[in-house]
Amino acid sequence: MKKYIYLMAGLLFCVACGENNETAQTAGSNEESLADYTVSVTDSIGIEMGDSAYVFGAIADAEILDDGNIIVLDGTYCNMRIFTPEGEYIRTISSRGSGPGELSNPMDMLNWGGGVIGVVDPFSGGVHRYTTEGEWLGLDLELTHNSFFDPLVVSDSTFVAFKSRFDQDGDGVTATAFVSLFSLSIEPKATYWQKSFPWDPANMGNLALEVIFSNFYAADPESGRVYVSPFHGDGYSILCFEADGTPAGEITQDYSPVPKTDEEIQSEKEFIEFFLRAGEGNNPNLNYTCDPWANHFAVTGLFIGEDGNLWAMRGGTETVTFDIWNPNRELIGTAEMPELIHGGNSWKFSFSNNQIIAWAENAEDFQKIYMLEIL
């Protein structure tokens, strides 16, 4: 999971549990009218060894461009590579270094549209801007610490992301984590929800579990609506907000918690502790141990699909499975991806027009981009 490699003290927190609002509603649907889709893998980009254009070190992000081409940000090789919709290599943009337009530790991309891409890399100065032809246009925003995480573009100059701030509170420090709308500034234009909690370096691992590893959100660039699914015990809950932060209801449905196996819990524990140690340079003043949640989350990812529909990835399934909700918070269908057998929040997706791509941040073999088709 790429973003955890970059953790430092000021980058640790994202939004944790939100508060229900009075406008929350439970979405209803007629099960007999639900559409059941199967999503199949048609091809993939990525090989373990061979042509360097197709070998990925660590896929940090990927997007579908306006022309249907696929752009992949590689955090290891510090570059972006563009491929045709059929997976043929076109060009590479940027490289590792400290010169103008070069990258050091890229974390995320912003698909601004119109042939323009942003890259978030606080280790090389902030938010870079490039054309998809390969020209570096300079820095949109200088930023060297306490970066944005997982930015989602909603217009040609605004994006939704999670961020944190730290305030001295007597002898201690209070951390506030929030999901907000930003306009090329570190100050938010609108905040969808936030939570404050005491900063405790003696409990780093479990704090990471409570906040970073239990929050998912999506933003619809057409309507500006934002959806957030924070950890809500063992319940199924997606909070909805208008672009200006006004609450717009809640999506809920019945959910039976799915327990993790002992092997899954141990694997998750080792994974989280390893990346926390790596991201913090094994700082002896921090406690990295954690006790993973006993059950899978009801929702492990949110993505905007066609017609502004919300695709909510279920937790605890053998294969990747989605609930599909329309903008009126009505369940209209489900989609199963039988070839993507390792469910969970390691899977990331990008939707555009009739295209879907997917990649696993914690791939079991080697990194690749999958091209998908709805059947």
C-alpha cells in the first residue's frame, strides 16, 4: 500500500470516524430489479522482467486520460509511463533526480484533464504540473511536509484529499485529520468531516489502524458530491456530502460482519508494522505494534463509475465485489470481478467513459495494470 511508505510524523493521520447527521437516510431497493454484472480482465500491462518500459517497481497511482490512454505513476522509478488503451507503451515522463521536473518520492497524481497531469511529491518540492507530452510546467504548489494524500480531481483547479494538522494542547499535541476540498492551497475550501484525537507516539501502530487504515472516500467531478466511508464498528455506512460540505444523507444496508482468519490478522499485523517502521526510519521513540480489527470492514473502497454511480467495494469477499449505488442513494446493482481474487483495500481502480483499470498496491507477484470490461 504505497502511501504508507511515505509516513512521517506529520503525515500519519487521515480522517477517522465521522458523526452521523440528521439528514442521514437508509437507501432502499427492490432486490428483484437489481442488475448483476460480471467484470472481466481483458488484458494487463506489466511484466516481472524484460523490457523496462513494462516493468513497474511500485505503482503509486494510475489514471485514464481524456484520449483513453493510460498513465501510470511509478514510485520506485520516479516516472510516469503512458500506454495506449491496448497496453502499448508510448512514452516516459520524468525520472529520479533533483533537477527541474525530476522526482524523488512521488505519491499521487492529479488528472487535471486537457492533457495536463499533476504529481504530488513533497520530497521534490510539492505539486508538479506536466503535459502528457512530457513538458514540465513547474510547481503548482510548494509543499515539503504534511502532504495531501489520495487527491481526487473535481475541476481543473480543485481536488478532494485528506490531510492533517497538529496543535499544541497544554503539554500534549492534538492531531486533527480531515477530508476537504482544496484549490492549489494547503488551506481547505470546504471540509466534509474531521476528527481530533491526542497524538501518542507510544501507540503509533493502533493509531494508524484507527485512522489511516479505516477510511475510504470518492468524489464525483460532475456533481462535486463527496462520499466518505469511515470505520463504523461492524456496520455498513457511507456518508454523503454536497460540494460545499453540506450533509446529503447516508447510505446504509444490513451487513453481517465477516471475521478475519488468524492468518489474515497476523499477515495484516506484519504488513502494517513493517511499513510503519520503514516510513519512520525505525524511529526508536515510536511504538509500531498494532492489534488489527477482528472483522473485515463492510466497505473497503469507493469509486465513481458511469453516470455518477458510486461503486462501493465490499470487505470480506473471496473475489472483488462491488455494490453500485445511484446518486439518489439507491442500490441499483452489484458487480463481481472473479479474476481479482484477493479482495480488500489493496485494490485500486480508475473509471473513465467505458474503461476501467485496476491494480493491487500489495501485489503477491509483481505489479501490473489490469484492463477490465463490464459483461
